Amino acid sequence: MAKSDAPPLLGCAESTKFGSKAGKVGLKNLGNTCFMNTGLQCLAHIEPLAAHFLNGDFKQEMGSKTQKKGKGELAKTFADLIRTIWQSEKPVYDPRTFRQMLKRTAPHLMDSDEQQDVQEFLAFCIDGLHEDLSRISKAPPPLSEDQEKEDETLQQREGDDFGAALAWLRHLERERSFLVDLLQGQLRSTLTCRTCGHTSRRYDPFLYLSLPVAKNMSQVTDALSKYLEPEELTGDERWHCDSCKKKVDATKKIDLWNLPAVLVLHLKRFEFDAKNQQFQKTDNRLNMKLHDVDLSSFCSSEQRDGASYSVACVANHSGSYEDGHYTATCKVGNKGAWHHFSDSQVKAHSGRGVVTKETYVIFLVRNQLNSDGSRIQPARSQKQPIKLRRQDLMKPEDWPHPEESVAAVLNATTGRRSADVTPPKDKDSPPRAANAKASRASMAKTTPSRAKISPKASPKAANEESKQASSEPQKPAPAVPKQTVIQQLLKGITKQSEKPLAATPDAKRKAEGESSVSSDVAASPRPVKQQRTLDSLFHNVPLRGSTPILN
């Protein structure tokens, strides 16, 4: 590669070497393994994920976990495969080592060497990589019943923005990894009693969306709209209403709250036909643009980094439920050349008709935007890697929630958070959205401050100083940078339940006389106390066993 040429993969170190077949290496079929080959090609062509492994960043995250039996095996085997796909000089690779690892760690995917579902394989890989690269050294103890009840009360009183940020805090206390940074989003789930109107809300993380497909649909967004439609819960699916103290008919509504940097859409094309006692495939074509896919109208909250996406790769399924074949169509590197992968065969693709009637899983990568919402660069010719915000308790300024809601949550949970919650170490905060200035001004007014009172000053001296300060002419509070406010909260706020919470957007709207549905909503029940595995984060993961039998 000439020095003037851009690297095949954005985000890689300058020292990273690429082979002549970079990104265009086929995978040998070892007998009913096209599902595995297809899933691996899709994951290998998600640029930030591939760069993470090629740069060796994953090694630091594995740490001492590799000392335990079986830990880190998936990550190390996946890293070897990524290096082969992007640094090999050979056109075809034999993934036998990866298959053997699957037989040891996920025997259900290699049962009798039968073909399996690519979506289930992807779920296993994402789950396993998250576990291997987890940043949790020791999970905190579960919340007590009193703490759970306090969280529910706060969510009910402070509204959606606060509730979502609080749920995210609790999630990050137990689940943090590069996979969370890359693929994790957040849903709002609402249940409403049709008898008394009582409502319960949850704010749950997700790693992909499983969208229903019907024959009358023509766009992928039609499936997304159907997924977001209210659902009536009757009969055996009735909900237990805390207000009515019994099971009642209810309405369930799911909303997209925060979208991830890489959004994975699983199109549910297989449905069981009770009349014929067999699975049927819905194979109508669902169209989707490759660039500038704007999903903002499907979101129920403002997206900090925008909601414009481009297709990076798709997993395809051709044939029927009983007999079929998996392939992948991927954009190779930052130059955007499309290629079609069918096991060991790799062919150039025109880029027309990438999303077809055979499309089964779609990987969308978020487009880069300026602070004013305009695009930094054309999606067809990316010049820099996508922005990834590290989701960590030490960097609350990078959470996808409104600044004032994060500050209010940190204020409200002081003394009840994981010990891992510490202030950022003097690192620059990423730029905020266009309305950040107004938010900072709001926080400057609502955030408690004790900067004028020395910790060693006596109560009398402090009282005199307070009186003197109150008699001086009041000056408008300067706009405080966000990271400074959050650092002050993390460093200085102690248990002071009598202090007012920083006003959330919902609370402000309520104070101004506007209607706020969430202000009257009962908080959703907390999850079980046991530490959750990433499987619980997967939304609508299909049951293992009911998968297509393919050749």
C-alpha cells in the first residue's frame, strides 16, 4: 500500500499491515457451516469492531480473565480470524479452529453438524465477545429492596429522561465492554392497564431489534413501524396491574429511546403455520437505501449523535425453511467496494440490490454529523472512523442522555452507586449538541454548589460568609462546561436527600404547565436481583432449536 493511500480499514494504527486480499478472503465450508461463515464475514466487515482487534486493543480488556479456564477463548480465536481476513495473502481460509472452539463452547450450534440459524450464531458471538472483553472486574451486589423502591419512586417522579439515565447507570454498573459501546441501545417499554389506566415503564438495553415481516410490506422501515405499534395483551398474555391487584387486559408499547453506533436489524422471515404444522418463510423484498437512512422519526427522544445510518453489510438466506443457503454482502473497507461472500467464493458486487428479498440481518453504521446536525462527510467516502463514546461509570459525560438528566441522576444516587463511579481524570469532554449551551445554563442554576464554603470553616464562619454573599449584588451565573458540572457532582455531593434534584426536562415541562405523561406513570419493576448475563439484554432472541435446516 502506497503511503498516500488511505488504509483499507478506518481506525487502524498506522503500523497495521494489510494483505493483498484484505477483506476479500473466502471461508471454506466444513459441512453445513455457511451460517457460521456468513456471520463471521458480517462481523469482520464492521470497521470499528475489526479495527479493535487488529490494533490489539482487545488484549488490554481481557486482562487476567484469560487465566480462568475457557475465558477469552472466543476473543482470541476471533482475533486470529480477523487478522487472517484482513492480512492474508491467500484467497480462502479454513475456519476449522473457530469451528472446534464452537463445539467446545457452544455445542448447541454444532449439534450433529447440522445447519443453524445465522442470527442465533451472531447472538452467541456478540454475547461471548462481550463476556470475554468485559470491563467489570467484580460486579457490585444487587440493589436492596429499599433501593429498588427508591429508584422506582425517582423514575415515577422525575419522568422519562431521568428514568432512562438512571436505568443506564444501573446497567453500566454490571455490563460494560467494547460491545456495549458499539452495539448497545436503549428501549422504553410501556404497559398500560385498560381498566384503570395505571401505567408501568421500563428502560431496557438492547443489542439488536427483531422486526416482524409481513407480505404486504415493501420497506424495511415498514417492519420497524410494525415493531413499534402498540400491542394488546389479552387472554393468557394479560398483565398483572399493581393498581387493580389482578391480571387485566393491557396495552404494550415499545419505543426507541437511544440508538447505538451500529444498529443490527433482524428480519423475522420465518413464522410457524399452526394449520400446516410447519415453518413458512416470508420472502417478499423489503427495500432500503444504502446511505442516508434517517431513523429520527422512529425515535421517541432526541439522538445525541443523530439517527442517520448507512448499510455496512447484510446476511442473506436463500431457499426455503427446510432447504437453503446463507451468504453475506459486505462493503469492504472505507473505499466502499461491495463484495458478495458465499463460503469460499468472493465476487465483486455492483452495490445495487444489496437489500433484497433474501436479506435476513442488516448491519447499519451511524453517519458522522457536525454539532449542528449536518454531515461531516459523504457516507459513500468516509475519511475518518465513526465516533464511539465509551460507556463507562467514570465518563458519564459520554452517556447518550441529556446532560441535566445525568447530573440529576448522579445527584440523586450519591452514596448508592457502585464504587467504580469516580470523576473523569481531567479529560476533555466531547462536543455537545447544539442546545448544550442552554443545558449548561440550566445546570448552573439548579446544581447545588458549596464552592464558597471551606470544608474546614466553622459553622459560624460559614454562616457569616453566606450572609455576606447574599447581600452582594447578584451576577448572572456563567455557563459551566458539562464535564465540570459532572465532576463537581461526582466529587462533592454527599448524601443530602433534602437537597432538590437538578431539574430534568420532564420536570421543567411539568413546572411550566405542560402535560407530561410520564410524570403520572408508575415506575416499572426492577429486574431480578441476580447479576444478568448479556443474554437478558438481547431483545426477542429466538428460542434455540427452532432454526432452519439448511444445506
